[in-house]
Amino acid sequence: MAEAAACPAFQLGRPRYDQASFLGRLRHFVDIIDPSTLFVSEKKLKECIKLLDDHKRGNLPPGVSDHQLWEAQKIKQAIIHPDTGEKIFMPFRMSGYVPFGTPIVIGLLLPNQTVVSTIIWQWLNQSHNACVNYANRNATKPTPTSRFLQGYVGAVTSAVSIAVGLNVLIQKANRLSPATRMIIQRFVPFPAVASANICNVALMRHNELSEGVDVLDDNGNVVGSSKIAARHAIMETAFTRVVLPMPIFVLPPIVMSYLERLRFLRSNRRLLLPIHSLVCLVTFGLSLPVAISLFPQMSQIDVSCLEPEIAMATECKMVTYNKGL
């Protein structure tokens, strides 16, 4: 009885939690990025898809609860792309973003970076980001491989240029003491990554701006393709990519600069890297759901704000589009 009271009635294709509130979106995306879904077997995934298909056809076996249906939908949404219906490669799923991205974050935040190490870590970070952006894009329109490569090269170039440029400027700042220079250097990854993330999203999803994205009516039917909705989708995603690295690249340097002064760690230097890694993991794990919860994945927009042909094609006042993640 307690489970039934806590679990809302299942609605296929609808989020379990209210997407109009930040808290509802946060609970929804905590489900989406749950790392445990990385270990779901192929057999379990097929069972979840079959259960949802049975529900859609009205052929549910007796005894299936709403909780089981919500769990099945959670697993499917974490693994299967909503537009292509294909499995997303494990390291590029949102549920894999923290486990596979944390080692790169740790590398970016290591002190005393050389130009070569800065280039390597920024390249790895933007390569991972590019693949995550592409894998979780709005895929209602096909994207040529050439566009993907252009976006990838642009994102990596911008990240490396900004990071190396800032490092060189800091090294040449003779008025700064070595200790101050090292502290400032630790914050270099944030402006480099934030700027490059904007370029990454814009370049990796540029095709959406020229082709538009599908907008849906209240019944889930495609009304048409909108370039205006595509622009909103990319702007919202880019904003989350600026917010996401803010705590990740700002809090660990502050925490570590304090912890490194503790007598215990000064006499046990070998513990610095494990503690640094743990701080990065916790910060990343908390930041990701907060950042992607700023906007709902399936966003709505007033038809009066879209192209005239969209408004003429439907009687709905609001239409829905997949923002991507």
C-alpha cells in the first residue's frame, strides 16, 4: 500500500516527476544519470522494452505494478535514444558521464600543468564532451559526418587555445608569487572548458539550426520542423554546459588548497591524489543533475513564437520539442 501511495499511476512516455518544477526535473534526471543502469544486461533491457510495448498494446500480464513500469521506462530512457530508438554507447550516455568523465576532470585539475599536459587533458575532455553531445542530440534530422568532424575540431581548438593562452599569460605574470600563480593556474580549466563547451554544443549541433527540429502536438504527432525551436534547444543546452563545469572546476581547487595546508596531509602527500579524486567525483556527481535540471528535456514553446507555417499546421497553443541533453 505504501509503494502504491508513493508511486504515481504510470503514463507511457511521460516523466514520472513533474517537469514544471526544478525539484521534479532534478528527481527525473537523477533517474536518467543513475550509474546502475550501465550494468543492465541486454536481456533485462529487452524485457523492459517488451513490458512497455505490452502496456502500449494493452496486453500487460497480470500483477505488473506501476513501480515496475516506471522502472522499465527509466532503464529504457537511460540506454535508448528517444529519436533514433538505438542504444547509446555506454561512455556517452548521461549515466556514464560522471564515471567516465571524472578521470578527465581530475587530470584537468592537477597542479603544475605543462603546456603539453594542458593540451592532452583539454583534448580528452572536449573529445568526450563532443561524443556525449552528439550521442544525446536531437536526432529527428540526420547529421552528416563532416558536420560532426567540423564541430569536433572547432571545440578542441577553442579549448586548447584558451587554456594554453591563459597558462602562458600566468607564467609571464612576474608580479605574482609562485604560490599565487599556482592557485590561479588551478582555475584556468573553468574559463577554457566553459567557453569550449559553448563552441562544442553549437558546432556539434549546428545541423539542427539549418534543418530545424521536429515539434510535436499534444498527441505526440509531428507538426513540422522549426529552426526557432532548434535555436532554443541549443541555447538551453549550451547554458547548462556553462553551469555544469562551474562547481566542478571551482570548488575542488578551493577545497584542495585548504586541505593541502593540513598537517596530516603535509606528512602524507601520497593521499593527496586519492582525496583530490574523491572531491572531484563528489562535485561532478552533484553538479550534473543540477545543471541538466535547469530545463526539461522535452521542452515546450508557444506556437506564436515559431514559424507561421507551424502555427497554421496545428490548433495547439503549445508544442513540444526534444531539447537534447
